Amino acid sequence: MRNAGLPTIDEAAAEPSAPRQDFLKAMGRAATSVAVVATEGPAGCFGVTVSAFASVSADPPIILVCINRRSPVVAAIGINGSMTINILASGQSAIADVFAGRSRHQKLFDFSCAEWASGERPGARHLIDAAASLHAVITSVQEVETHALILGRVTATRPSATEPLIYSQSRYGRPVFHLADEISA
């Protein structure tokens, strides 16, 4: 379905893109939660650190995850048919580094870096002590340029009261909350 007045993908591609470095610098100013997307099943057990994930709908609960399409995690999610988005707690930056391939001590996809539990659903791989975990069955995978946009219907959640890990300007941090009165002042 085409929205009136919006360019097609081909028309938009004809417009010049912002320089890559400028785009990365601008996006680095965003503060995002950090998650490890894990999958387990016939294709094996894989996980990858992401900051590009979002709620799409609450009725029914749908979540979106963006992963570089060259990652073996994308193929494994497609074959396994499910994924678990483990939103990391503020003290779990070392886990983020393992699944981002930046750990000096452990290999990529090394699940021994933390405690995991299998969920009630097949293929669920929940991180113990995560800020939250959401298990989803895959409903759609769409390749867009360098990334795969993966949509899943959330079938189980494990929220906690733990602060989430955030990432901005190439650094990990934790949220700082202010009273509404202080924000408006």
C-alpha cells in the first residue's frame, strides 16, 4: 500500500544520503536501551547485542528488532522461528560486550558469560537478572539495506524492577530519573 504524497523506495533512493560519519555521529547522541537477542532451536543457540528494538503494538503485543543481515543470528532466528529480547540491567555491560564481539575474555556467542534459563515456550532463552525479557514468535522478516527488520508476536514476558542498561555516545550508563517538576522548570 502506498501512502499518498510519500515517495516510493526507489524515489527515496534517488535522494542523496547524509554522509555515513555524520549519520553515525548524530545517532550516537541517542540514548537507547541495550538488549541481547537470543534464539535457541534446530539452528543452534545464538545471541547478539542490539540497541535497535521497539514496541510496535500492544494489541496484540508485537516487537521489532533490527540486526545486521550478515549476522548468523538472523538466519538462526528464521530457522528457529522465535527469539527472546533480553533487556540488560545496568550492571550487565560485560554481557553486552560478549554478544557484540568486544569482550577481551570471551568469544562471541559465549553464553557462559551469564546465567540463562529456558522459558515456558520452545526456543526461549531468558537472561537471569535482566531488566526484562520478552519471548516472541517470528511473524515477519524484511531485509532493508544492511539490516533485517524482524517482527515477532510476544508470547511471554519477564519484567523486573531492575534499572536498564543504556548506551549513548559509545558509552554504557544508567538512567537518571527526575521529578516532573524539575523537567518542566
